[in-house]
Amino acid sequence: MAIRKKFIAGAVSVVCAGLMSVASAVAEPLKIGYSDWPGWVAWEIALEKGMFEEEGVDVQFEWFDYVASMDAFAAGQLDAVSMTNGDALVTGSTGAKNVAILINDYSNGNDMVVAAAGISTVEELKGKKIGVEVGFVGHLLLLNALEKAGMTEADVELVNVPTNETPQVLASGQVDAIVAWQPSSGQALNLVPGSKRIYSSADEPGLIYDVLAVSPQSLAANRADWLKVLKVWYMAVDYLKDPETRDEAISIMAARVGIPPSEYKGFIDGTKILTLEEALPFMKKSAGFKSLYGSGEIADAFNLANDVYGEKQPVDEYIDPSLMEAL
């Protein structure tokens, strides 16, 4: 009887091992949505240089317009998506819960208030029309600019404009200034003679963090693979920051978005792409913009004040520093 039990147990083990092997063979790749922002386009370096294969993790990156990427995540079509920390809260408020496991960067000048000719300071916007996508991150940047200038939203007139349309709206004269991020902010500066950047995310580092947000279900089921994804990210960052490979890395990124490398370098300069050592302090809990947690609380208050959603979000639940710390 003991021999029979041992045989049956062994047979079951063989069958289970076989089933696990089959399951592994047909396992879906991790589906990650990304869009046109330097801190996310940098994933292209890893794809082009075979870094995911080197680390042994199966991924499928899908390119979207930014809002469409969040919609796809919310619809359950992606395991993860690249978002700002504030938009991660918005997406989660709809029921598409997500957790930031990686800070790619913080905006360091690419998000701008661009004013028409003759306006040189934020103070000079008083009584003027400003084109901005209301309720999005540019709106938060504008409020920050106004506050630092001793003004409020009541001192200006907001015109709700999709971010990708802001250059044309400024050029048409319908507004006196716009708020946009690259490439739209740069297009506005190039399109409108005499236009000027009068405030940017470089004036408030940490106002806008860009993260990789993963569904809690995928994180729980594939934690080891997500750790490998983070390892690959820092391989790509090293490749971008290494003087010997930086030009090639920029060329790879520029080719993805169809912009000359010489021009795209300026976009990268306006994005503080973070090494692991630089990013880890922002994953510590504290108030204010020098922490992902503090920045999230500020974004949550903004979203509530502007009726983006109706209930305060549990910011702590949107952040998991453990994978970064494990590296």
C-alpha cells in the first residue's frame, strides 16, 4: 500500500509538472501601454537593444496616445500603463485600481505655460484667457504658477482645450497663453512668433511624477517578472546616461517619435529621468512635492476640488516601493 501511494504521488507530481510546463509555454506576455513622453519613450532603448530578452522576461509594449492608453488599461486590455501620478488616481477612481512600482522621471521643464508675444511673466496673465485641458496635469501646473505669483484661478479666464490642440489655439489668437507638455509645448513655441515660456515644471520639481502603474492582480501573479522589468528599466537608463552610448540611445528614442535626435535631446533635458539611487528617496513617505506620496496627496486634493472625481483616493494604496527597494 505504501509503495502504491508513493507511485501515485510520483505520478501526480509528473502530471502537475507537465501541466505547469504547458501553462508556462502558453503564458501571456506582460502587456504594457506607453506613449509619447521622454520618460516613457526610453523604454524603446530596452526594446531595441534586446534587454528584456537578456533578463528573460516576456513583454509586449503597446503604443498609444496618452489618454487612449489609460482607457485601454481601464478596460483591462493592459497589465500596466505609463501615467502621471495624478492621472493614476483618476484612473483608479473609475475602478481601474493600479499601483506605481516605478518612478520613471519627474518633469523638469517639458510642461510649460507658454504665453503669446508681449507677455513675459505669470503676473501679466491677469484678466487673460488661458487654454488648458481642465482637470489634467497642466491645469495643476497652472494653479501652481498662479499661486506663486500671488494669484488664483479667479484672476484669469480658463478655456478648456485638449493639450494636443493648444499650439493651434494659441496661434489663432483665441487665447493669450496655453499650458502644454512636450511635444505640444515646443510646437507652440515654434509656431507662434514671439511666444515665450513663462513658467514650467522646472520651477516646481516633483509636481509631476511619471510612473509605471500596474494592476494589483498582475503584480500579485507576476511579481518576479515585474522585478525583472524594473531591472531592465535601469539598464536602459544606464545606457542613456553613459556618455559612450548616449547619442545612440537618443537616436533610438527620437526615431520612435519621428523627431531629429538634435531636437529630441532638448526634450530629454526637460525630463529628469531617474536612476535607482535618485528615485528611491522620492518613494519615501513625506509631505510636499519631494515625495511621490506628498505629490499624490496634492494631486488628489486638486482632483477633488475640480470635480475630477467625488471621493478622496487612498494615495498610499497606489504606491508600492518594495520592488525598487529590492533592487
